[in-house]
Amino acid sequence: MLHAYPAAPKSPVRPRAQPHETSIWLDLESPSDDEIATVEGLLGIRLPTLKDLSEIEFSSRLRRDGDVLYLSAPFVSGADTPDYEPSPVGFVITPERLVTIRYSRFVAFDAAVANLTAEDRSTTMGVFTALLEAVVDRLADLLEKVSAELDTVSRRAFREDEVQKRRSARSTQIQRQALSRVGGLGDRLSQIRDALLGVERMVAYVSEIRRGRHDEEVMLRLNAIHADLTSLSDYENRLSDKIQFLLDAILGFISVQQNDIFKVLTIASVVGIPPTFLASMYGMNFVSMPEYHWKFGYAYGLAMIGISTIIPLAWFKWRGWL
């Protein structure tokens, strides 16, 4: 799908299905071969393919060919749904037009279109900077959402009533759900980290190229974006540490729970040894055993078995193991 946005300041920000001579931003969303051929014919350049955008080498993601800049970075697609996944986005910046190539829908692009000003649409760098600002705002929102979910998991993990619930029969299921949730948040955070790193590299690369070209407004906005990315990276590091802490804590709870189970099994086995020994001894049926001829031999045997059970239990209770 091709969205062509005009540069005319007085015209509304409404995309066209076909590029026009006034188009300053050409947004290709899951483009067809015909749409790619149309844009390539208009600009006289070759657009990067999905395979090109997926390359991880620095030279493949950030390069310059004359006055044309080729940039790419992984973004997070569908972050508000369970089907979130990384998806590469390409930027081709020429003196006359900005071309974006993406294969997923991104909320940041819709926000950038809604907030584009007439001044932004006067230059390709203005559109590019406005788009990066929307992307950074979106990444900040995603980090805030991850932080809120982590706070919820953290409160549940260390709240007393939740700890008591984990000792119930459903404890294994509860622990598994907590691990799954924290692991999912860690996976999402790693994708946000990749997007932050990719955008930060793009900003640094473009700032270095545009330095000394007397577009002070663009440079100020790029510097502000870089500062925001630095603070978001620090915030992401803190969230990453918190995820690791929660994983360790939940695994610690599981280990404590397993130790409690083994302790109960150990006590049960130890307590069962003396009565089992007595019952086995008096069950040998030898004629010469004098206890068989006692009037109260049966009661004596039961009493010995009961006492041999109570004594180990009392000892474990005294030691605080029960």
C-alpha cells in the first residue's frame, strides 16, 4: 500500500494513492511490486528489499550513496497485542523526498501523520525528524506499559496473601503463570531495546552527516531525540534488572516450595521407619517369641508402634522442622 503525503503547507495531511510532484513523503506499507517500481522510477534509485532491511551489519543499516541516505532499524509491531514481533523499517532520504518501507502497521506512523505541521512538511528532514519523535514517544509508552506490568507482577510475587496461595494445591500453576508472564515481558523488553538501539544509531548517523549544513532547528530536534533515547536506554536497563530480579525471586520461591515438599517427604519416611521395624519384627511368627503368649501382647505391640511414631514427630517439632 502506498501513501503519498504532499509538501504543500496549506493542503491537509491526506495521503494519496499515487505519488505526485508535490509529494514529500512516500510511505510504502507492505508494498506490491508495482508500487515499488513506481517509486523507484520516480526517484531513479533502487529501494531496499525486506532482506536488505533485515541485515544486522552496521554498514547495511546505515549507508550513504551521494545525497541519498539509506537507513533501517527494527521496530516493534503489534506491541499492544499478544502477537507482537520485531519488524524492520527502512528510510530512504533524498533532497526532495522521504521514503519509508515497512511490512507491518505501526502506531507511531499514524501519530506522526496526525502531528505533522506545515513546517515539518517543508523539508524531508522535517518529516523524518517528526517521524522519529513519534517513534521515540511510542517506545516510551511501551516501556511505561512494561514497567506497569512488572509492578503488578512484583506486588503479587511478594504480597503475603499471594505467598500463602502459592502453598496451596494450585501453587505449581500459579508459579508457572508468573514465570511465563515475566518471561514474556523480558522478550518484549528485548525487542524494545533493539528498537531503541536502532533509532539511536540512526540519529547519531544523521546528526553527523547533517552537521554544518545550517539547519539548526533540525539539529536541535535531533539532539533532543538523542537525549530522550539515552534516558530511555537507562530506564530500559533498570527494567531489565528488575525482570532478572523477579525471575530469580520466582525461581527462589519454587526452590523453597520444593524444599518444603522434600522436607515433608523426608519426615514422613523417617517417622515411618521405627513403626515399620516393630511391625516387621512382630510379624515374623516365630514360635519362640514370648510376646505372642502375653495376655496384653497385642496392646503392647500397638503401643510400641504408636510411641515409636510419636517420638520422632516430637523431636522434629522441637527442632522446628515441622
